[in-house]
Amino acid sequence: MPREVPVIGQGTWYIDDAHRPTAVAALRRGLDLGMTHIDTAEMYGDAEIVVGEAIAGRRDEVFLVSKVLPTNASRAGTVAACERSLARLRTDRLDCYLLHWPGLHPLEETFAGFERLREQGKILSWGLSNFDVPDLDAAWKAGGEGRIACNQVLYHLGERAIEHAVLPWCEEHGVAVVAYSPFGHGDFPGPRTPGGRVLEEIAASHGATARQVVLRFLVRRPSLLAIPKATSAEHAADNAAAGALRLTDAELARIDAAFPLGPRPRRLPML
């Protein structure tokens, strides 16, 4: 039976750059507040080690996700990479394991590795990251109907490219869409910018913060989830509070107008 996953989770890219005890405390505070979806990857340096420390003694609460690098994603390489991640995370299983982006190894080989891991109980489901529609079509053909759990993609107010085709494809095929870097990458709209003022006005009317408004906008459709990173307990609490925020249709329309969808790019953006 599929597990329910909170729409606001916790990302960990660059979390290993933070003070280790503070980062661990932030993840644990997030768990306390219901952000039990934790995402990491073998590419993220020591992030898996930080996560392993944070979830120690609490593994059953967590929906734990990691990713295999495309260069490691042969059939045997996928299995070996997962086992290394499990060791760093100090757990015996992942709830979902993702191919980090399309690579040179045939998808059939990667997916055979995923299936072997699933049969062994080392992963409970598998999915994708940074896959555009042609890649998704190929993955659907290679993996079979109903096997792809999610597609994790770059999605924030300044980068809404997935709304053109990726999001509709995923909704049509029952694939969850997970937004990484939901606050952008160092370019969150400031309160004195036109868009920032819209966010601040909406936030003030709810007794919320602009970042909470952004998170709520990004998960406004049932197919959407977001994994913001927090490196302090206070920041984690701010993210978690977005889960209870409800925006009106008029407010969603204001945000949509303030941060309009641009033209469809030739390639899906990624970080």
C-alpha cells in the first residue's frame, strides 16, 4: 500500500557545508513538525552522513530518498551505489531511489538495478530526477507502466518551465513531481521588488512569511511536493508552517501574474 508523503519535505543539498550539530538539529526539528520526507543523494558530499545522524533512532518515521549518479547507473553500479548510500545513511532501506539525471547507461540497465534492489527490500520504490518529456517517454517505455514514483525537478517562482509539459505529463501518468530549490538558488525575490511586495502583502494577510507563501504556491496542485533545505531549527519550523497555509484563488492568481510563466525552453533547466 503506498505511503502518504508530506507535501513539504526537507532537502539536503549543501547541508554538509553547515555546522554539523546545527544541521542535524534542523533536520530533527523538521521531523518533529511532520516534514518526514527527507531527500539526499550520493552526489551531495557528506549530506547522507548528516541525514544518517539526524534520523538515528527515528528511521520508521522517515520517507527517505536518495539518488544514484548517472555515471554509476549501470545495473551492477546502481546496486553498489545504493549499498554505499545505505551505509552512509546507516539504514537498511530507502523508501525511494532516484536516477539523478539522464545519463549514458541504458535506462533498462538502471531500472534492472532498481528492480533488483526492490526485490531485496533495499528500496521500496524508484523514480527519476531532472527528466524532460522525451526522457520521461523513454523511461516509461523502459520501466513499464506504473513503476515511476516521481520526477524531481527544479521549480521555483523564477523557474516555472516544468509547467509547460513536464508537469502535465507527470499528472497524466500518475507520477509525483518534487520541486527542488523551491526558493531559487540565492535569488529569492526581495521585499522591495514588485514580486516580493506581492508575496509580502499576501503573507501579512495570513500572519505568514513570504517563504511560506512561496512554498504553498508551489504545492498548489495535488501532484506537487517541495523539498526546501533548512540549516537551522528556526528555518525548519518556518518551512513546516507552510503546510497549514491556505491561499485563495485570488492570491494564487496574484502570484501567478507577478511571476509569469516564461517561454518553453529547449531543454529542461536543472542545477
